[in-house]
Amino acid sequence: MTQVFVHPEIEDYFVEYNFREAKSDRRIQEKIVEDYYSEKIILIRNLKFDVDLKFLQGVSFYQKWKWKKLALSNFELIPAENHRETPEIVEFVHDVFEGDWTRFAYFLEQAKSVNDQIRSAIASLFVDYDFVRRDIIWRFTETRVENLHFDLDRNCDNLELIRFYANFDDIPRIWYTAGTFTSLAHAWYRKLNLDQFRDQPNDKLLKELTTKVFGDWHARGRDIVPRHLVLFEPGDVWLTDGRQVTHQVLYGRRVISSLFIAPSDTVPNPRWTFKQKVADLHQSQLLTKDSPIAEEAAEQFAKKASIERKKPLDLSVSWENLPENERNDTIVRI
């Protein structure tokens, strides 16, 4: 059960799909891709990993910046006989496994298995994508109270980024999310003079939106903007493009994510690329520049209400006592 504490002033952009159905149904695959580019947070249900989960939940990376987002897919490329001669691996084994190479070898065996299963899952959903990079990032350090932000990916204007997350911890991973690129960029376009970024890299525009609307890293924990609170339960898997959906990790310890990259001109529908979305933003603002209702229209993006939803689940009942179909594999809006 993924709990979403929905804020009424922000659009409700949470959806879910059954992986067992999606991997063999082309229509569902296309819908997932469309939702990804429509600025959704997509829960993928019934994607189970064949792995020694108890062992992995006993592994914590040393609290060092270089281990915060570790591309273990890079370790896979190094032959086992060269591990003890690779400085980064030697440092990792010392910091994380106290020099125990046997535990490290088993950990890497499990990591390779997880990475392969994630690559297979993404390939099943984004079937027509010609990825040039398939990085798997392990975040097994404790994360507390990031700042609300859009992802700032340099030199990626002509690239599509597929981000996948899986909570491998035994506690929820807690996020805030405070709106989408489309709603925020339209609402703040004139106030922040975002036209100045028309001919600049897109990460410059995203940085301006992040810092001026939410504040920088030093403002974390003092956010006052409307936002949804999300509890991604153990085993939850989700997709979202961090350039298009704001997010903030409030707390988490073990998540595995992906950074799959494809050139924008190779994707099935060029209209869905982030590059095109930014171009459309500038164009729409240019067309309405002299319109007397332009400001009113922009405010409507900011105030777009959540969609009508079913009556929230009664959580006065103990979570452990909820029916199985309500506890597992569903989004509960509160």
C-alpha cells in the first residue's frame, strides 16, 4: 500500500499499473510511456525481485558522499580477479564490509542479479528505446530531508532520461512532491522572466525554478509550499522523470534507481520529449505575451485542483489489520 497524503491545491498525478499485465500488453506499455511524459508518478505493481532481500536489508553504505549514489553497474564491468587492485572497490569493501571480501563477493552477486532484473523490467516497458546508457544506482546511505527540487542534469537537453526506483528497505521511503514542470513553469514564467533561458541549457531554467520557488539546499526542512506527502512502502517500485516532477526525499535508507539514457531523436514519439516540452513552454508564452488573460491563465496552472477521487480509506483501523487487498498493491489517497 502506497499512502499519498494529497494536497487539494496540487494536481493528483499518481497512477499505477500491474507489471504482469504490462510486460505482455503493448497498449499498457504505450500508456505507461505516455504517462511518464505526462508528468506522472507511476507505481508499478507485482514486479518482484528474486534476491536475498534479508541480506541486502542488512547492508548499509558508510555515510560518505561518494557512496550516496553509487553506480554499482560500474563495479560489474571489473573482473573479479582485479577487485583487490581497484582502489575504489578496496575502499568500498573497507568502508562497508570492514574488509570482508567474502561478504562483498556475495553482495556483488546479489547486486548483479538485481541490476539484471531492473534492466529487463525497463526493457519490457520502454520497448522501442535505444538506450546508450543503462546505469543502476544504489542508494544505501541514510538520506534525511533533501530540498524540494527538479533534477538538474547537465548536457542532457537532447537526451531522454528514464528513472526507475525500487524501495529495498524494510521501512517506507518518504517523499514530498510539490507539482509538475508544466504547472510551475507556466505559473512562474513571467514572474521569473524564464524567457531569458530560451537559448540556454534546460538545467539552467530548472535551477531557476527550483531555487526561486522552493529555495536551495539551505532552505530544506523550511518549505512552505503546498505539497503531497508520499510513503513508498517496502517493495514499492515507481517511475518518474525528476526533470518534470518535483520531489524531495524526507527520509529513506535503501533504494535502487536507474538512469537509462536515450537520444531524443530516437524515441518513438518526439512530441513527448522533455526538449519539446520546454520548447512548447516558450512558444505558448510567446503567443500569449500580449494577451490580457495570460496572467489569469498562468494562475490556473498553479491552482489546478486534484482530480476527484474515491473516499479515502479509513485509517482509524490499525494498518496491520487492513484487508490484504487494501494493504498491498494499491495507492491509498488520504
